[in-house]
Amino acid sequence: MRGYVKELYDKLSGKYSWEREFLQAVSEVLGSLNPLMEREPRYRKHRVLERLVEPERTIIFRIPWIDDHGGIQVNSGYRVEFNNALGPYKGGMRFHPSVNLSILKFLGFEQIFKNSLTGLSLGGAKGGSDFDPKGKSDNEVMRFCGVLMDELYRHIGPNTDVPAGDIGVGGREIGYLFGRYKKLKNTFEGTLTGKGLGWGGSLIRPEATGYGTVYFASAMLSAHKNSIEGKRVLISGSGNVAQFVAEKILDLGGKPVSFSDSNGSIIDTDGITRAKLSWVMELKNQLRGRISEYSKEFGAKYYEGKRPWGLTEAEIAIPCATQNEIGRDETRALIDNGCICVVEGANMPTEPTAVEMLHDAKVLFGPGKAANAGGVAVSSLEMSQNSMRLSWTREEVDRRLQIIMKDIHTSCLSAARDMGVGDDYVTGANIAGFRKVADAMIDQGVV
Ligand code: NDP
């Protein structure tokens, strides 16, 4: 970073010094924008960056709820409506004890560019709570979701803000949130995405982020005369994104060799087959068990407290758990173990120094805001189907998803090449995502 962009970042980091993850996300984007700012002074003249780094609205509220023993529990609820220059605010809700304003601002900020890259009419937002669904009964989760919605419902709507899932928020939580929203508003409308298939959901929405990430990886490899076929793939996480990354890797002839959760990782050098994957899906989605149980079932090695990076040789790594899960040492180990491609299924899982190391080592790197945009893209297709009151087939949604991911890949690569930075997908994604939002903000005046 240098000059005007650096001055702006220094000011922001003074103002929000404690928001580590948010500043990290901003610094990564601003770091890519220097050449564009110098080439096109109108962005500076209209103070687009100064406006873009401040959320348009942030809602913070109390969520008191009653547990199964009659005790009163209190959590914090948030919705960060970051930017709606391109369309209604759109972004997931995260339920995890680590949730705070910094994490949601980082996710909301990233979401602006991700949504812009999809080419669809979507603004950027993110929300959630420090509530931990792990170990809670269905009734507790339902009561919690109800109280959260008692406040959130007045801020959202199909043309205003359309939340979806993220860590800790899957089909069950979306169901409870939607049920309460519908009751409070007395309207059946497509305000949340990730809904059940029988009541407004879209086919392929659960699969979309994972499948999309693999379509993006496939496009990157193919642009570099390579493919997924025959490659060993390290995957972190074992939730929604990780499961469908593994499924699509298998479809394309690759070999998934790991999963993890917040307690540790399993490495299965024989490969995670379809049968093993359906066992994991049942373990995680129905029984809500721990990934360590995989090693007891299939005899694979379990590493307590470890992430999968570098624990075995693999050509591709797809982090699908959480932010900052690949640091310097893990990157060194990945490179030493023959990794040629890292693609982010999760949001910001790779630390900035790790990204630099990957670029220096000429390892292909696909940033999350481009690679994992398939989830929000199919959410937008769910919104379209809701508006038209019809349902597309699985094949139709998958076909549209593949086109969107290919187009995002092309936009990133063309923007990178136009800026003279070769195959730097980070710069490409930031510039391609930024341009559309910035131009819309200029057109819409100072609001
Ligand atoms: P899930 O809750 O379904 O799964 C999350 C997985 O990551 C679980 O295995 C979880 O383990 C693990 N995990 C979560 N937090 C940590 C942590 N602090 N340390 C280690 N492991 C952790 O979430 P998703 O699969 O939906 O989301 C995964 C990532 O993908 C997130 O970064 C999310 O923002 C991103 N993403 C998701 C989209 C979606 O459509 N769902 C869209 C775009 C991006 P455990 O069970 O132990 O908590």
C-alpha cells in the first residue's frame, strides 16, 4: 500500500484499532487497488473508498432466551448492512461463540465484492450471534432463533436485506428463523435463502458453495493446462462447504484425503470415498458428532488439535472451515508436500503472509470472494425462483452455477491481466468486484 490508499488505511486502523479481522480484510482489498486509483482519479474525487469502508447501517441487539432447564441465557445479535449500491443487502448469518463486530464487518465487507463478482443484483451484508448451537437441543435452537428474529424482522425483507446461512446456520436454523419471520410479518415471502425444498428453497443451494468452489478451482487449473483429475485434495472443516467440495472433487476424479473440525483433523490417504462421505454427512448433519469418530470407523489417522495442512502430500488444498486457518508454517508444509493450488472455500482462511508465500512459490491461489461465491449466486437464483413462484430443476440450477463460476474466473483473470499483474487472482477479484460497486455509488450520488 502507498500514497492516498495507505493514508486512508492508517486513518481507519486508528479509528477501529481493535477490529483486527476487519482491518485485515480492508488491507487486502486496498492493497490491490493502488494502480486503479492512480489510473482512474474519479474514484478518489468521489471519495468512494472512504464511503465503502463504513457500513451503511449496523444493528446490534440483545437476545435473551430460555434454556431447557428454565434458565435465562443472553447472547448478542448483529446485522451489518454494508453496501446496497448493487441490490438488496445479502449475506449469511453466523452462529459461533467467536462472533463479534470485527468478524462480521470483515465478512460483510468481503461480501460486497463477492456479490458484485457474481454479476447479479446483490448488495453486501453479514450478521449473526455469539450463540453456540453445539450441544443445544432443537427446542433451544428454535427459541433462540425466535427471539433473534423478534428484532431482526423489522430490518429485513425481500427487497431490503435477505439473510442466509453460514457457520452454525444450516437448514434447521433457517427453518426456525423463517417460521418466526413469517409469523411476525404475516407474509410468505423469500426473505431468507437456504430454505427447505418444500417451502421455497432452491435445488443445489446446499451444494452451491462447495460445488462452486470446485468449479472455480477447475477453471483455474484448466487455464493453466491442468485439472483436478487424479489430484489429492486436502479439505479442512466437515460442515456444509467441506462436504460438497468433497462430493464435487470425487465427481471430477480427484481424491479428498482430509476433513477437520474445531477439535482436530483426520487424514485418510486411501481417499474419502462416496460411502465414507455419506457416513460423514450423517455424522455431522444428523448425529452432530465429532470428526474424530471417522478414525474409529475407518481406521484413518486422527490428529487432535491440528489442521490438515501439510500432514500428508497433496496437490490441492481447499480450506473450508474458518478465517486465518493457514499461516506461514502451514504454507511452508503445503509447498514442501507438493501443493500446486490453494482455493478458499471459507472466507479469508489464508493469512496475508501465507498468500504472499504462495504467490512467490507460483502456487495458484483462488481467493474466497471469488471462489466461494457460488453460495450467494444460487441464493440469488432462489430469490428469482421465489419471485416467479416456480422451481428450476437441479440440472438448470447447476448449469447456471457453472456459468456464473466460469464468468467470475474470467472476470478475475481479465482484470488481473489488464492491471499487468499476470495471474494474481487476488488483485483481479478485488478490482473486478470494486469497479461495479464504485461506479454504481458514483451514479447514485452521495447517499
Ligand atoms: P458449517 O458450520 O457447516 O461448518 C463449519 C466447519 O468448520 C465445521 O466443521 C466446524 O467445526 C469448522 N470450524 C468452524 N469454526 C472453526 C474454528 N474456529 N476452528 C476450526 N474449525 C472450525 O459452516 P459452513 O461450511 O457453511 O462454512 C464454512 C466456511 O465457508 C466459513 O468460512 C463460511 O464463512 C464460508 N462460506 C460459507 C458459505 C455457505 O453457503 N455456507 C458461503 C460462502 C462462504 P465444528 O463443527 O467443530 O464447529
